[in-house]
Amino acid sequence: MKMQSVFLRVLVLIDIIKDLIRMSELKKYDVAIIGGGIGGLMAAYRLKNNNKNIRIVITERGNVLEKRHCPAGRNSTCIHCKTCSITSGFAGAGAFSDGKFNLGTSYGGTLGEELGDTVANQYIGEVDEILKKYCTSGDPKVYMSNQDLKLKCLQNNLRLLDMNVKHLGTDKNFLTMQNLIKAIEHSGTETLSCYDCESVEKSDSGYILNYTNGEKIFAEKIIIATGRSGANFVADFCRSFGVEMHSNYVDIGVRVEMKDIIWKEFSDKIYEPKILYKTKTFEDRCRMFCFNKGGLVSAENNHGIITANGHSFAEEDKKTENCNFAILSSIRFTEPFNQPTEYVESISRLANMIGNGNVIVQRFGDLVRGRRTNDHRLAQNTVEPTLKATAGDISLVLPHRILTNIIETIYALDKVAPGTANDDTLLYGCESKYYSIRPEFKNNKFELCDNVYIIGDGSGICRGLSQSGAMGIYVADCISKK
Ligand SMILES: Cc1cc2nc3c(=O)[nH]c(=O)nc-3n(C[C@H](O)[C@H](O)[C@H](O)COP(=O)(O)OP(=O)(O)OC[C@H]3O[C@@H](n4cnc5c(N)ncnc54)[C@H](O)[C@@H]3O)c2cc1C
């Protein structure tokens, strides 16, 4: 009996020694940031500014910014890369975006509700100041809100969300992010690309982060900045650490493309119209947003599911004759259903099935006449598609309620921008945005459990560059003050 207990003690001791050796071999940091999008970058920037001796690492699933290339750019067809270069890599989902920075809290997230508008606006202003430092290619244009357009929309049951918007454009945005990343690296923060964090374990004095490439690192504190593409990682983390998750809403619908001139009055005056509509039949909320003047419709790979999106370039020679925007219908599920992300994914997967692995495109005229679009009709369309998608029938994919909402919204928008409901308007399906996981925070520092913080789109609070960056700076300040 005695021998057995001595033997067990030796085994325990061996385990402890093994752990100590393992720990001593691990790279150690004060703060590990998971995700190198604007949230993670801004957090790293501020942490170093607050304390230049702090040891920080940013680990990113995707590639370094300069090596992020979408192969679909050359032939417009998504080839289903394991890690999507559009959404993943340093500078995050916003790397190739149009670089529209919303200078307020009216949209782009609910940080104003969480922190109060005054504090949230202060941090949004600080993001703007930091970006100004690294935007070395001239002052970007700021579009101010417009009362006449607001009234015109109100008179047609539409609510125009207005706010001042700073527009960098894709190229200036890319250069600004590149300069910011260089400055962060120069300050001594380590950046690791192709580091996909798989899981997190609690250790005595902090956390061990496990990566799919077999690497492990140790950090006292963690900032989860994994954006929308990291939704599964956040869900797994919450399950492992007993953090409650609340069901948030999901948005699903289409990317709409038409001649640029139809929305010129709006885009000239406010650059990006964002409009809300309460649909007649179901009284659901539909929103028009993510407007791209002279832009291109693009395909996005979300873990093998191809969805539509859009972007545009600032340079005149890269502009197309078209504009595009999203029209999405919001759904908030109630008990007992608790898989909103899976619901949206299965609709998008259905679109891919019908589209032979691709996004579907349909003329609005065909949709309302109840017939599919075919290559012949598409070839004769006055609006030339900027994405090579499969001509098909969106009504075979979207549930009746969502489709009805979208059609009603297109007719409502036609009243303020006549031509929106033209037969030749193109609809690409599906486009979706999900903010379905909303973890329960321990406090107003957005702490999930001891020394683990969450920021940006992945927190369920942000939906845009400015607020994600602002949340990063805010959490960095909370950590520095601790
Ligand atoms: C095409 C497009 C255009 C857009 N245009 C605009 C715009 O003009 N204005 C605007 O305000 N917003 C825009 N947005 C939204 C904006 O990009 C996001 O709101 C913003 O990027 C969120 O920042 P984030 O840091 O929270 O997350 P992200 O930018 O998504 O960054 C998260 C990063 O974490 C990485 N990651 C995820 N999981 C892991 C893991 N397990 N391990 C390691 N790394 C991980 C991802 O690869 C990603 O790079 C656009 C989005 C897209 C896709």
C-alpha cells in the first residue's frame, strides 16, 4: 500500500516536472492577441504606447498583408482556399475594403450603447487620429450627413442613417494598414502569420494557446480579436470556459448591382447611403448598406461557403459603370432555436449547391416574373455583371419571408432612387452577416473570464472598422490600468 502511494507521488512529481520543462520552453508574453484585424492592431498599438516594455504577440490565422492574394481576382471564380485571403490575414477583413470609416456611433455596431456615446465617440476619434498618422498619401475625403436626402427618405417610409464618413478607398486603406503594421512591428510587438489558434488552456499564471501548426505559446493575458471569421473559435472558447452565449441576430439577403448613375445623387452627397426599411407584409427590418460606387461584386469564402460581397477602388481608372450594395433582412430567433449561424450557412450552402459551387446571379425582372435567369438573358442585360456568378434562380434558395422582404425593399428604394427596381438590376445570392454569438461579459472591460478580453466584430458588438478599432484601444487602456 505504502509502495503504491510512493509510486503515485513520483508519477505526479514527474508530471509537474514535465509541465515545468514544457512551460520553460514556451515563448512567453504579457499579452497575446489572437487575430490581426483592425481591432487587434489598434489594441497592440495602444498597449505599447502605454508601456513600451510590455511583451506582446499578435497571432494571425492568415498571411502577412503583402502576401494576401485572392486567386479569384484573376478569373473571378472562387477556388475555395483553406484560408480566405479576402477575410483573413494581417489587416483583417477590412484589408481590401473601401476603407469607409464611420465617424460616430449611429451604425457600425453598438459600442455607443455599451460605453455611452461620449466615451465611444472619444475612442472612435482616437482611431481616426492614429490612422491620420499612417495615411501618408494625402487627406482622405470626409462626407457630411445631408438633411435633404434624409427628408426625401422619410417621406417614402425609409430611414436614412446619417453620419460623417471618412473615405480612404481601397488603395489608401491598404497603404495605411501596411504603415500601421510596420510601426507596430518596429515598436517591438511580435507578429506571427499562419498561426491559427485552435484552443486555449488555463495554466497557473496565465494561458497556453495551442495552434494548428503544432506551436504553443504562453501569455498572461489574451485579447480575442478574431472577427466574424473566428465565430467558431469564440463559440468553442466560451463552451470550454463556461462563458454564457446569447443569441444575436443574423442578416441574410443579396448583393444588388445596377448602373452607378441610379444612386449618383446619394453617393455624390453622402458617399454611402445606409437605409432602413420596415417591410409591409412581415414588418421586418431590412437594411441597405455596404454601398460601393463604381465598384465590383466579389465572392467571399467562409469556410468553404461562397457568399457575395462588394468593394470599390478610389482611383478613377479602376472604377466600373456599376454600383453595388447589400440588402439584408434581419432575423432574431427565439427559443428554443439556438443555431442562427448554422441556419444562415445552410441557406448560403443551398445557393452554392444550385450555383454549382458558386454564387447565383439573377435579374430582378426574372425574379419577379418567377423564372430563372439564364446565360442568354444575362448576356443581353444592360447591367454587365462584375462577378462571374452562376445565372440561376434566387427564389429557390431564400425562404419566402426573406425574399418578400427583399423585393419590397427594392420597390421602396426605387421611390428615392428611380431605376433601382429595373428589370436589369442584378441580385447575387447569398450575402449574409452574422453576429449571432454575443458572449456574456464579466464587466464593462469586455472580459470573458480572468484576463481574457474580446474585441471587434467577434464580440457581437462591432460591425465596422472604426468601432472595432475603438474597442481595441479601449480594452488596451483597461488592461494597462489594471
Ligand atoms: C469586403 C469587406 C468590405 C468591408 N468594408 C468596410 C468598410 O468600408 N467600412 C467598415 O467600417 N467596415 C467594413 N467592413 C467590415 C470590417 O472589415 C470589419 O468590421 C472589421 O474588419 C472588423 O475588425 P476585427 O478586427 O474585429 O476583425 P477582422 O478584421 O475580421 O480580423 C480578425 C482576424 O482574426 C483572424 N482570425 C480568426 N480566427 C482566428 C484564429 N482562431 N486564430 C488566429 N487568427 C484568427 C482572421 O483571419 C482575421 O484576419 C468590410 C468587410 C468586408 C469583408
